[in-house]
Amino acid sequence: MNEMLKVQSHHLERGAYLYIRQSSMRQVMENVESTKRQYNLRGRAIGLGWRDDQVVVIDSDQGESGASASWREGFQHLVSDVGMGRAGIVMGLEVSRLARNNADWHRLLEICALADTLILDEDGVYDPANFNDRLLLGLKGTMSEAELHVIKARLRGGILNKARRGEYRCPLPTGFIYDDVGDVALDPDAQIREMITHFFETFSRVGSATQTVKTFSREGLLFPSRLRNGKQVVFQPLTTSTAMRMLHNPRYAGVYAYGQRHYRRTADGKKQLRKRDPKDWLACIPDAHPGYISWEQFQHNLKVLEANGQGYQTARASPPREGAALLQGRVICGRCGSHMSARYAARRGQVDTWYVCHRAYASRGERHCQSIAGWPVDEAVGELIAAEMTPAAVELTLEIRKEIEARHDEVDQLRLRAVERAQIDADLAQRRFMLVDPGNRLVADTLEREWNDKLRMLADVREEREKALREDRLALNDAIRDRLVAMTENFKTVWCDPTLPNRERKRLLAYLVEDVTLLKFQAEGETRIHIRFRGGRTETLTTQNPKSSAQQVKTRPEVVELVDKLLDDHICAEIADILNVRGIRPGGAARRGKADAQFTDLRVIYLVKQYGLQPRYDRLRERGMLTKAEACAKLDITDCTLVRWAKYGIVKRHAYNGYIGLYELPESNVPAKQCSRWNQLVHRAEAIRLLNAQNA
């Protein structure tokens, strides 16, 4: 009777909303009675006065948890219709069906109170606008949320108790299975085990997850991957994400680990993942089951990955890469002690290497600590490494050959496993085809087609293995043998081989050198290189710093000195020819890409003016040379006579600017009779020359 008093006419004019929910699909399939009880609430609404066509059933949230409303579309639709005044009553079997979260529940109560909407459960009808009903509904919501917490805590406690003992069964990664008694064991498939072992050995050799993936791709190896059903294993190309996941999984080290990550629900209902520190793991049991690597090797792999993933501003010894910087990741600043980074600059048609210490600039905005040209340093360190390695080249050659042969044998063994697996699949398809009834052509044709596909796959795998064997044998017999012989005779030949990848040089350097400290002396124009070898031995080298741009275009001092000396006896054009014959080139010619540039008279004149050299004219005047006018006045002759005397060597003419020159008289005082005698000799010589010309 009390329920009928709460239901008013304006409530009956609106719809009756029936909300149905089960927490999981398993409950939907197994707890059918609960579902029937929820649907039976339709009769309660009809009994209170609503027509059958006014009852709106919302059951789209079947199999959804009531812990939050963010992922329940049906509940959001219900709240929306209540807020728009379409619902006269909201029905649910119990409060927990509507919400197990106080925030969602009280929001619904507030909206129902504002919209004058009733709430019905199995116990009765409530008016959220009434204080007593509102209080009772709030208590029911609190108890529903507490019930969910108790259920979760009970289940969680049981899981944690088993996990701490290492008995909680978690999905196993590829390479592990549960045996008949429930213990973790290595996969019985030999191909899977050998492929995973080869993966960890390759990572230990190359020191990078990306390089490991490239190595598998280059060798043509497919990596096993377990499907989501946990039973079937497929072979597919190795990816970087798979490699990183394996390297971070402690299961491969034989460690039972639980609680490595912490999940939280965000406001929009999504899961938020946060990794825990290893010391905060809920369970960590070493040697819990067989593994592929040791716990120490697993921790070392994590350190390598951490060093590889650090930013360029962080001090690190990064894995070898393709760049030309030989000391990449191993250079330490001699002033501040920070690691220096490698930089590349394209200049003059080539890529130059620089080692830069920019920690002060990045953190405090100050000037770079040091910036050192890398090619002189790399050349000096490379020569030292070549000299150090040559005495031990024979022993190293044998070790390298053994390693290459072992690596080829290991890869071939993995390819052989793939052939065996393809053979097993082909045999299985053959047995299926042979067992089928020949009269049942529909099934027989399908099995025959499957058998043919398996045979083609077997032929392809065998062909790939034979091709790889030929390539490996050719590489080992020809190219590798030549390099090993060259290494035995002279390791420097192999080190300077342009076909040797830079990554291999850096990898070899990493086995010998711990770090290299650089200290630049600007005034002396040199760089000190302090090399610390593995084992503690040190070595110090000194290299000359490359010239700056201004220094490169500047003429060398010895050239300027030579020009100054040649000015005593030669004009600028003659000096240019002398310099060109001696193979001397102008300053900066190579830098401007003009290695064949030569000196000209204008270049020599520029040097004379630029470096303040004494002009040839002044030098001749200091030696007492006279101009044409002065010489004519001194000898009391005409200009033409002076020219003829110079032509026949009576007086000496010294050029200082092309055809313009100064004259050197034979004596300080020349008598008039002597001048007349000279003129007679000149006239006689000219007459003889003309007569000879006519006779000819």
C-alpha cells in the first residue's frame, strides 16, 4: 500500500526503466536464475500501474562489471533518460545491479531526485527526494561497494598467497610449458629451445635489441611465437617488440616473478600501467624453474638496454653504430669529466666528425666546454690499436675463424630444425590423406591440397638452407680467408680497409679500450689523448689540431719569406712562375676545392701589399738604380740611346713592373769620349745586323 502511495499519476505518464546486468559472461551463462528474477521485475511495474509498452528494458551491460560506469553504455543511457525526464521509475533487482561505486550511485540518486523519478528494487519503492528513502538508498550503495571490496580482497589474498609460494599459474612465455604435474619446464620442441638460446647469444654478441633483430633477418631465421590460446606456436620474423619483451622477462632466467606491474583505473575507465621497481615485486623467487640464461646475465642485459636507451645528453657508452666517430660513447671531457657526444658536419663535400662537450650549455646555458675535431683523434687512436693488435694477430685470427665457423654451424642447425619441422608437417598431412576414404572426394581433395602445400613448403625450406650453406661456404672460403691472412701479416691493413663497417671497428675497440679522455690546448694548437685500456694500462698521445678557416686560407710563412727573397732579383710575374714550377699553391686553394689553383702576378702583388714586403722598386733604388730620365741626364744621352745601350748590354736594365725598369750604370762618372765610343760601337753593331739580314 505504501508503494502505491509513492507512485503518482505523473510517474505513470513516463516510462518504467528496467536495468539488467550480470558481472561476467560466465554468470550470464550459469546464473540463469538471477537473470530470470531481474526480468520478472517487469511484472512489478505493471502491477504498480504502468502499461506493458511503457516498460523499457536495458540489458546491454550483460557481462560488464559494476565497479565503474565509464565502460557501461546501458547505465549511461539510463542516466541520460532520467536526466531528460523520460523515466518515472528505475527498477533493478538490487542496488549492486545498478552500481557498485558510490560516486555513480549517488549521482544517479541526485539526478532521480531532481527529475522526481522513483527507484525500485526487490525490497520496495523509494523516493530519492525523501530524506529517509535517500538515507536508506545511500546505506545500500555503501554496503554494495563494501561487498565488492570484500570479494576482491578475498580473491586477491588467495592469489597473492599462492604467488608468494610460486604456485600461482601465470601464462608462460614462448619456450616454457607446464608439465603433467604442473611444474614449469623447457619446451620439448628442440627448434624452439635452440632458437631462444641463439637469440640470447646473439644479443650478448651485438649488444643491441635492434641489431639482434637485424641479425635474425639477415640470417633468414624465423622466431617462435605463442598464440593467445597458449597452445599453438607459429614461426614468424623476429620483431623489436618481441626482442624487448623477452629481454625484460625474468622467466627466461628461471625466476618466478609476480607483480612486476601495477594497474589502476583512470577516470575514463582505461587501465593505467605503472612498472614496479624489482625490489617492490610481490614475488621474486630465483631458480624456481629451468631457464635459458642465468640471473646475472639477465641483470647484465637490463643494464645494457638501459645504457642503450639513455638520452644523448646522458653520459653513456652506447652500442656501436654506423657513424664514422671511432670513439663514439667512450670519449670523456678532460676539463669537466663528462661524456662527450659525437657530432657530424657536412663540409667541403665530406662529413667531418667532432667530439663536443655540451653539458654546461644544455644545463646552464654556458659555452661549450670543448669542441674537438674527431678525425685527427680517430686516426691517432686507430694507429695505436693497429700497432697493439699486430703482435697478437695470429692468435686472434684463429679465434675469429673458430667463432665464424661456430656461428655458421649454429645458424645451419637452426635452419635444419626448420627443415625437420616442415618434414613432420608434410608426413602428418600425408597420413591424413592416406587414412581418408577414397570415395569421399570432398574431404580427399582438401587433404590432398593440404599435403601438396606442405610439400611445397618443405621444398622451399630445403632450398633456402642449401642457398644459405653455399653463401656461408663462399664467404668463409674466399673473403674471410683473405682477411684472416691479411690480419696475420699486418693488422693495420684490415683496420684501414674501407669495406670494413665502422660498427665493427667500434666493436673491436670496445674490447680493448675502456675510455678516452681528450684535453684541448688552444694556445699550443694540440690535443692530448689519454687512453685507458681494459686492465688498467694507460697511453698518452698528442695530435695537432686542424687549422681554422682563417688559418687554412692564410699563406704559409715560408712562402711569404720565399717571395720576399725573390723580390731582390725578379718581378712579380717571374716570382709566380717560380712558385708554380716548385709546386707551391696559394693559401686556401684546397679548402675552396681548387687544388690545381696557381700563383699569378696579381696574387704575388697582393702578398707584397698584405704582408708589408718592401716593393722591388724601393729595393732597386736602395741599390743605386736610376730612372730613365736620371740615367740620360747622367750620361748626357737621349732616351733612344739609353734603350739601345741597354739592349746591347752597355748598361744594365732591372725591371720592377713589367717592362718598366731602372738602370744600373757601369761607372759613377763616364767621360764624353767613352760615350762617343759606345755610340760608334752600337751603330757598327746595328749596321752589321742589318747587312746580315739583307744577305739572308
